[in-house]
Amino acid sequence: MRRPATAVGALVLLLGACTGPGQEQAPEDRQAPLPGELPAVVLQIAEVGGYVPATYALARLPAVTVYSDGRVVTRAPGPARFPEPSLPALQVHRVDPGGLRELVGLAVEAGVTETGDLGSPAVTDLPDTRFELRAGPDAATRQVYALGIGSGPDVDGRYGLTPGQVADRERLSLLVEQLLDLPRTLGSDEVDGPEPYTVRSVAAVATEFVEPVDAEPAARPWPGPPLDAAGVGCVLVPDDQVGPVLDAAASTTDRTPWTTADGRRWTVLLRPLLPHESGCEDLSRS
């Protein structure tokens, strides 16, 4: 169901601010960036921090990224696999300008633009969930630790949260659910897709291979660029090597040892670059 006209009008003004400096504001019926213009991120939800290996933290993908051209990029659903594939699968839904405004409205209703204390559950090593809304003159970012902990029946303060904090956290959790199920949220006739995300650029996040305590997977020759030897390194795979790297990754996992010409062995996580990303420097900001 579409939002009331007054709310839609306000969100049109907010979405107009998604253009970059010196660009004209987007008209209401605009569905794609102008030629040569990169799509702007309107809304993104990502996990940050937590007790995970540095390679996984750097290669971690946002849960949801909503773009000004109506694309919504998420992880493709599927059964949990261990070990995980070297290259995660992504999917794309598309919404029209009205649907885009509705998603912005849902983010506002969920409290992304609010600043109240969301509390900190008495648990350790879990990630924060960062909500970024870039549909207005001022960017709104809200970050919450251990989202999902203390929700549901746990309103008795067991994790040190007040009932109000639990309620505010549940609003944000609901927003995540809504963005991960767009056909249900907006109506199946209002959403195109999903379709597989076409990977055109990929970063390789590498660290030296550590011998496992159990059976070791078969090693594979690394078909990409030289890997960074300084701790956890990230390199952008050149365009002419993306195809061979993706072909090799089709049958490998995050536990596969990759060998380079100098005889060294590596653990490599492949991180597809999103439409607004251009290299390794963008990964820590996504």
C-alpha cells in the first residue's frame, strides 16, 4: 500500500538530495542515474565489528544496499554451507520511484533517523548493525550493538535493556526483515526480480594459509594478481583476470589453500564489488 500523499511529498524532497554536489535534484519520475553518473546509495544495512577473523571482517558484505536507480542488492538465499563458497552469491530486486520512497519511509518509521539510547546487551563479541540513510540533506546513521538480543519475550531486563530499548530495537529488526522480503513488503506486483547479481569487479582479501587441524582441502593455483604479503591484504583483481578468478572460485571454498608462483599458500576470500564501490578502500566503508 502506498504512503499518504503528504508523506510521499516529503520523501520526494529527501530523495532529491541523493544527487551529488553540483547535480540537479532528481525529479519524481526519475528511475535511473543520468549517463555517466554512478547510482547513489540511499539506504544500507551492514554488520560491523564483532569477534571475527580480520579477513572475514574486511570481506563482509552489507545485508542490504538500496540504490537511487531502484536496485536493491542482498545476499541470495540458500542453505547454510560449511565451508562457505569462496565467492558469495548476491541477488538484485528492482523497485520503481514510488517503491523507493516507501522504503525510505519505512526506514524513518523504524527509527533510523532517531538518536535515542538503544542500550548495550550484556553479551560479548557480537557485531553492531549499522543503518545508513542517505536520503536527505543530512546523512542519518544509527548503529546498534547485538541487534536481536533481548527481543521477543525477553523484556525483563535480563540483558540490561529497558522495555523501551527493546521496542526500539524490534523496530529496527523489523526493517531488516522488510528489506530482505521486498515482494511481501511492497507487494509482488511492485517489485521486479530477483535476478542474480552480475559480478564485474572483485577484490581478493588474502592472508597466509594456516594448516587446518582436520583434513586439508586440495590446493588450487591462484589465477589472479600478486597477493599482499603484509598481514591481511586486499587487492583488486584486474578486469582481464576477473573471468579466470571467478571460474576457479566456482569450485572452491573459504578453506581452499591457493598457491602462488613463489610457492606460498594463501586463504583468499573473494568480495564482489557493489555498484558504488571501485576498490579495496571501499570495503571497510560499505
